[in-house]
Amino acid sequence: MDTTKYRDLFVSETREHLVSLNRALLALEKNPDDPALLDEIFRSMHTIKGMAGSIGQDQIAELAHKAEDLLDRLRKRQLKLAQPQVDAIFESIDYLESAVAELAAGRDPQQSLKDKGSGLSKKIEALAVAPQSSKTEASSNVSGGNDFSRINPLKTADSFVYKVRVLLEADVALKSARAFLVLHTMEQFGKIAYTVPERRDLEAERFDRGFSVFFVTNLHSEKEIKSRIGYSEIEDIEIEEVVEETEEEAVERRTVSAFTQLAQERPREVKVSTERLDKLMNLVGELVVWRERLKQLAQMSQNTLIQDSVDQVAQITSELQHQVLASRLVAMSEIFDRFPRVVRDAAKVLNKDIDFKLEGRELEMDRSILQMLAEPLVHLLRNSVDHGMETMVQREASGKRKIGTVTLSAQKVKDQALITVEDDGRGIDHEMIKKKAVEKGWATAEQVSGLSQKQAFDFLARPGFSTAEKVTEVSGRGVGLDVVKSRIESMGGSISIESTAGQGSRFLLNVPLSLAIIRTLLVSARKQVYALPMSQVMETFELKPENVRTLQGKTAIVYRSQAIPVQRLSRALKLETEEGILSGPTVVLERQGSFAAYVIDRMVGQQEIVVKPLSRFLNADKTFSGVAISREGHPMLIVDVNNLET
Amino acid sequence: MTEKIASEEKVIFNLGSEKFALGTEKVKSIEEMQDIIPVPLAPPYVTGLINLRGAIVAVVDLRQRLGLADIQNGRDMVILIVEHNGEDVGLIVDRVLSVEIFEMKSQPVPEAVTKTKSGRFYLSILGAKDEKVVILNLDKILALEEK
Amino acid sequence: MGHRVLVVDDAIFMRTMISDILKKGDFEVCGEGATGAEAVEQYKKLKPDLVIMDIIMPDMGGIEAVKAIMQIDPNARVLMCSAMGQQALVVEAIQAGARDFVVKPFQPSRVLEAARRVLQIS
């Protein structure tokens, strides 16, 4: 059975359960005697089992069922909780995660993950071996109850009641007309009490492929009924006679499976696809651009009536933008809750014992920023466990607590999120970094001696700091930090590092809470407008030809008593090769602690822009970090100053 | 049932005088030619970016991608918006001719042709001689090449 | 010999295509029509086993033609052809007496399956 609509629900609900499973299981590992945790894990598994069974994912259901059995025995204290069981349940969670990912990608895990699933099921079954076997009930069916108040009035002395389930073919066109044809045909030889989904939903195509008809007829032959409604483009018809349920059955029905509840409940909150949110964001971005244009025109018109109306529209647009941005907010917990697992696994491999603390799970930020943050954070956490934390032996030797602490926290500072990854590990010796920077030829011994600790740590995030074949304790902290840094900066954020040798390190990330709306300076080069992030623009001035020197064959100017490279922006963008005489409007840009100047054609102005990602065709050399829409409605490239040629 | 007869709807278009086709299921919309903002340092066959109702879409010069002669046509040029790997991409074509349902068997591309510059982007060929229509392989056309 | 089918569509292209599909499926195309009025005329004359008819045609539309044909022969078997998005018209045609429908663009197997179902041959 392929039920896409349910599949999406299944994917999102199961993911939520997997997050809480992970959290509860981690907690259980620390407090093995907490019965509430076991209950929670058991319930989540049970729900997943029911949902999976309902959409025909038998393999997931089977695994969840086996895990549930195991948990049930642990719960009833027929088995004692031990590491192999915890690991096996972790393993099942991993399997379920990948199975759900397969489903979400439109593949069938029963095919792609077949062997893995069945192997795991057997493993768990073996672990669950206990004296007496507990009940093994079949997974609940999503049939719902039969509403006899609607059936009984149609019954006569010689009529029979059937539930007819019709499953249309997968790619059937005009579904509701097809459903109508079936119902129309059935009405030729009986009466329809009701349908599930309701008839109006069938007419409005609010159903997937299957529907059920509660049907009263004088025909008493399932075969005959089937052949009468056997139309084309119908995959399957199931017919069962329906008898009024007993009180006992009614009670059972009330314990509806979580899945049915899910599908039928009218939630207060509506799930909106991220795609739709992005579309809304695009439209609002467009609207804001036109609002600006309209404002200009209104001003030019000098007509106060028009101006007043435009002001009104402008206000509503701002409010709309605000609301759309707010609707994109999600809690940090969405990604934070995955991290305890990341830290646990990394620590386990390295045989370290780490107490992981999470703070600020409830802080809300834009969904797309949060998604971009996940990877850098995983990297920083792994780095902390891997390179930051000493081994247990080393910790004991230096008089520290054997168990190390890693803390991930998020808090709101002004309109930004401050996210810190902190550990009480060995810390970073800034003198060592300075030494290495000199070795690399990035600075002279005199230069580094005057640098603050903070400036010294900036070297850590330079590409190439940790390219050493053998990653040492110091250089290890720099691994991938350049990538983390450029990722954070592309989001309009910044990263800084604090550390005290012997006591620990702290990585501080400042990122915008709301979708990348950044202030930019618009400049033109070769008739095209480019946006430069204001945060990296140091200065603008009119360059005079006599101020340009040539040092080692490269043009340079003196800026803050320091020689910095200068060239035309159009040349850095490979739009021309000729240099000619350098003069005219010039911007000085800051790039990872150093400066470079670019001569432009013209300053266009300043604008707040909504950053959109760049098509993957154009992402290859990272000269641009994104794209936005100009006031005139044209695409406008945002220069990634850090990757611009000097 | 008889042997398989592919009856598929295709958008037929010109690049120069040759006829090419893509399945209608791949084409999301046909847009008028508009200002395309060039992107420095982009691959040569990427013309630039357009603003498509608030979404920014990269536009590929299909003629250049296929290595065909560069004839300026201009007037009837349109942009076909296709979806590829979850991203919308525009393809510039010289002229859209028709949308037709084909009900004939397509032939494989002759091996000699697959080795030509443009032939590697061909999926199959419908019809023969003057009425020949080349069905393009979108995945190959929009695959990123290693530098 | 196969069942006799009357094919009605205002586009020659579609008629040719449907006829080809039917012939390959062992049906006999006994007549063709381009309008609803022609369909009714041909039906009287040919008494086919099955009519395959487009839902939108100039002159007399498909739905009126179904009604007219049902008047002549309450047991007439009519299979409608419809394009995507014509849900309401299809429902109307079924109410008028059409037995089934297929949706353009056609898959030959779907046309044949529907034709066989309507004629209750397997």
C-alpha cells in the first residue's frame, strides 16, 4: 500500500518520537531504575509500531514490536536492564531513523534496508528471551468504529450490511470522479449509509487512494457485489459483512490507535511544509521590495493622498513580514535534542566519560538558520569531545574531576542568538598558536607578540592551520574550524574563541535569530549591482591615482599605516583582465582580520536584503554567499568577501 | 496486451533548425524572455539569474550547453522552467513549437552520435529524417561537471 | 471477431490514436464521428457494442450525446474520454448514463482495460 499523505504524517510523527526516544534512553542509561523513563520509551515504541503497521511498513512494525516486547519485559522486571539491551535499543532507533529517512525520500525501506531490519529484529528478540511469553497482539487496525446510527435506518428485513473498501490504482486521474462512478454504480443495487472519508471529502478529492463504503443491499453475495463494481483503474476491492458490535467491541474501539487519532484530530496547530514557508518568505520579500519602490514613487508624486495610502500599505507589509518571520520560528530543541546522542557516541568511542549539559532548548529561531547551524554545532561538539577533553587518566593526573563537562547553551542577546560550546578540557595555549602562526609565515614574531589572546585564536579558524598530517592536541582544535567559520559568516554571524590553558575552551557563535536580513552596501561593477555585507565594509573613499603603489608587482595602498592590496572589483570577479589606472570610488573590506581594497564603478546605496541561497550551479567557487532581490526587482549577488580574490 | 507503446506528452522546441523535446512532466512553465543577470565566474553555459515571482532561478543556455552553433534568434526565445533535484532551473530555447502526444516507439541514439559533443545529452530519437525529434536527457544536461 | 466500437472525438488525431489502440486490442472500429450529433446518428445506424466518446465537442457535446443515446437504447454502453480537470463534467456524464471514463493523455492499457470492463469481457 502506498499512502503518501499518511506517509508524510508518519514520517514527521515518528521523527518526533525518535527524538524523545533518544532523550529518554540517554536518561535511562544514567538512571536505570527510573520506571517512568522505561514507560515513556515503551509507549513511544508502541506508537511507532501501530503507525507503521497502519501504513503497511511491516518491517518497521516488526522491529518496533520486538523492541516493545523487550521493553515490556524490562518494565515488568522479568529482565534486568543491561548495556547490551540499551545498545540494541539505540541501534533500533538508528535503524528507525534511517528507515524514516528512506521513506521521506520516497524509497521503500522494506527494500533498501531489508537485511538490516530483519537482522536487528532477531537480535532484539534474542535479547528479550525471558521465562514466560507475554501477549503478542496483532497491531491495531485503522478501521475506526462502525456508525450504526447511520446504518440502521436503511436496513430492511432482507438486507445485508457490507463494508466495501475500494483501493484505486496509484496514479489514477480524476480520483473523485472515479469514486463517484463507484458510488453511483453501488446505488443502482443498494443504499449507501456513509463513506469513510465522508462523501463531501471524496467529492473534493480529500482522500488518498482508498475509501470505505458502508453499504446496505439485498444482494447476499460478496462476489456478485465485487463484480458489479469492478471498474477500471481500481486496484483492489475488499468486502466484509458488518454486524453490529457488542459492548465489548465498543470499548476496544475507544482505545483507538494513536495513528487514527492523528489522522482524525483537528489540531490547533497546523503543520505547514517548509517549502510553503519558503514560498511565503519569497513573496513577502518581493512585497517589501515593491513597497520600497512604491514609497519612492509616492514621494515623487507629492500627492499626500497617495502618500498616506502607501504609508498604510507599508505598515501592513511590515507587520506581514514580521508575522511570516515569526511563523518560521522553531525551538532550538529541534536540533539540540539530537546532540546528547552525538556527544555520547563520540565519548564512547574515545572511552571518555562526559557529562553533557544543554541550556536554552526553548529559544526560538528561524528554521532555515537553525538547519544551517546543525552541522557546525556537531562539528564543534565532536571537536570538544575529541580534542578538547583529556583522557580520564590525564584528568585525574591533573587533579580534575574524572568526568568531563561539555555544555551547549543558547540565549538571546539583543536580536541575536548567542550559542556557546564550552568544555572543561585542556584548553588552548595561545602562545602555541602564535608560534604556529609564525611557523606558517602568517605573521612575524614581532607582530604576534602584540596580539591579544582573542586575535591569536583567530588563527585557529584560518584555512590551513590544521593541515598537519598528524593532528596534534593543539592543532586538532582547528580541524574544520575554517569551514565552521565560513558557514557561520555566510549566515551573517560571527564566531570567537576563548580559552584558558588547562581549564577549558569556549566557542561563541553569534547568529541572527531571524532569517538572514542583512544590511548591505550596494556597489556596481561593469553595470551590475553587487551587495557587500555591511559588517565587512570598513571604509569607502575616493581613490586618487597618486596614492596607489606597486609592491612586488601588485598594486597596493596604505590603510591604517599598513600596505593593503587594491584592485578593481570587476577584475577580482574576472570580468576584465586589464588593470588601467586605479582611481575612483573604493571600498575597504575586512576579511578574516586582514584588509583589501576594491575600486568600484559607483556606490549605489544601502539596503537591507533577505539572503536567499544560490543555485548549486553557481556555488562552485564560493565567490558569492547568496543572492537577493534588488529594489528594481532584479536578482543581486551577495559577495562573499572572505573568498574574494585579493 | 500489445507490446509497449510509449504514449507520452512532449514539449517540442527548436534550437536552431533542429527539433528537441522534453517530457511535459518535466516542464513546470514556459516564461517569456526577460533580463538575465549574469553571474561572474559561473560555468559558460549558465547565462545568469532571473527573478521568477520572488524566487531566484538560474538560467542555462541550452544551445551553448549542447555545443550548438550560436545563432542569435531573439524574438521567439523563451525560458522553459524545469525542476531538477528539487531546484528550479531555466532553459533558454529558440522557439517552442508544440505540445504533442507521441505514440510511437523511440529509437536509441546511434552510438556514433552519442560520442559527439551534443550527442551525449540525447536520451532517444523519435521519427526520422526531416521529422526527427531528439529527446533530451535532462539529468545529463544539468549534471554538475567536475572542474 | 471483436466487439464493434464507435469512436467519437472532434480531433482526428485522437480518433486515430484511439482506433489504433482498439485495433491492437482486438476490437473492431465500426464507425467514427466528430460531433455529438454525428455520434447519435451513427449509433442509430450502427448499433455498436460500445461508444468511446470525448466529453467536450462542438455542435452537440458529449454529455448531451450520452443522454440522447440512452434515450435510443437504455442499455447502451458509453465510455467517456476526458482531460484532466474535467471532474464535474465526468460526474455529469456518469449521471447521464456513461459506464466509465478514461483520462487523457491516454495510456493504451487503460483504454483497453476500461473498454473490456464496460463490455464485461476479461
